[in-house]
Amino acid sequence: MYSLVTSESEPNQANAGANVAWDFNDLVEVGENGTIVSFVNTADAITYPGTTHKAKTFTSVTDGDISYYLAVDATGETSITGAETSAISLNYSTNNGFIGNFPLAYGFTNADAVAGSFWANGTEGTFTGTITSTVDAYGTLTTNIGSFGNNTPVTRLKITQDLILLYNSIPVGTLTQTIYNYYNSTMESGPLFRSTSITISVPALSINETQSTLESYRVTMGTHEVKNSLNLSFAPNPVKDVLHFAGDAEIRAVTIIDAAGRTVLQSATANDISVSHLSAGIYYATVTAGSGVTTLKMVKE
């Protein structure tokens, strides 16, 4: 879970290199995001060839959901195979975009050609371009919002995409994206802080959008901060067999993780979920309902 934040002064991310100190201390929380990483189903694997994993971010901001489809092998080699937002879908079926072989080390850089098809506003076309991954800096990170404290050692991965969108082989627009991922020093978990900026321009389809987000990690397993931004409840708790959810918005998805951060159950659009097969212990249920997402602590008898 991440706090979706904004800043009066845009965080300075221009500095790169060794021993950089990033101090983002004027952040204001405006919502929350939850990112779920899971194995893909058969349909997704067919749509996005080579895909093994899906990383979906649910946000409390309307139309802010985004999904990335990834090919990850046993050695950690990771490539992007697809992306879906409210404005555009990209399928890298012609040439997947290689990101790197995780964990990455400072100094790593790679530029990879990408190509495939896109869909936007009912129109289909193709795209070509480049994705560039660079571990361009390391140092310490301090924020006033987040669960990781001050002067936390981090390594930064910068990913940029520059795509040309084509219709009938004629260039009709562009897509540019820059993502800064601040990982812990060993890159053993998800980013502690993440900034994303994406600009899509397709004049013929009346698309000219720029979306920018800042996210600060706020949940550490074992000292889980539970924040219910939806009018949502569940019972019984502790639970033995069936967990019942109730709230004002329609439930779209439920993911339950254990105290070690492992996904143990996923369910779609269900108000009653059987948890009888789970072992006794503490779990966290991330619930997507309406246009929001929240996390609730659950005890299994």
C-alpha cells in the first residue's frame, strides 16, 4: 500500500550519481494506492505473449488504475509485455521491452527497442520506440510521509519510454513516460518511493493528456498500518470459515496476503469469501470497491 501524495514544490529528482540525499519533506497525502502483483491467467498470457506476472495498481483517484504485464524468468530477467490505462492500452507483442535482470546494480543501463500495437478511444494502431532502464543513483531518502523513516539507504532505477504511435503506418502521436523507483539498497522489495509521469499526445483522436503521480510506501508487514478510506467493513473478525464484506460501493476485487507479504487468496466481486483453508494467523485484505482501495486487518482462527 502507498500513500498517494502531492507536493507544493515538485520534488527535485534531477540529481544523480553517488551519495545523493533526497529530502521530500513537504508531501501532502491526497489518497492511497494499492499495488497487487500476481501470476497472470491464461487469457492475459494469450493477449500478451510471454507474460508471467501482472502488476496492477488500484487508486482512490478516479480513472487512475494502471496495469503492467511482465515476463519474469527464474533468473530475475524482467521485460514489459503490456500496459493498460484509462487512456491507452499497449501490447508489446512485436518486441517486448527488456528492463533488466533484478536485482540491478548501480551503473546498470540498457536501451531496448520496443514495438507492438495500441488501442485508444476505439482506434487501433501500432507503435515503435525505445525503453531505457538506468540505475542512475544511490544515496539516502527522507520523506515526511511513509513508513521507512529518515535517511533510508536507497538505490534509484529510472525507466523512460519514448514511443511513436502509428495508424496505417503513419505517425499520429507520441507517448513519453518517466518512472523513478527508489528501492531499498538491495532492491529486495517494491519501491519505497515512486514517481511516474506519462504524456500521451494523439491530436487526431483529441488526446493530449499528462498524468503525474507520487507514491510513498506506507505499509510494512508486521507493523501494518490499516487505513479504511472506504465505508467498508467485514465480519466476523476473528474469522473461522466465511468472511463477509459490507459497504456502500460494489466490491470489485479482494486480495488477502499473509504477514510475510505472500498472496494467499484472490477473489473478484464477492461479498462472501471462504477462508477456511487458511492457517491461523494475521492477514491483510486489500479490497477494491467502487473507485477506491483500502486494506483491512484480519485474524484467522
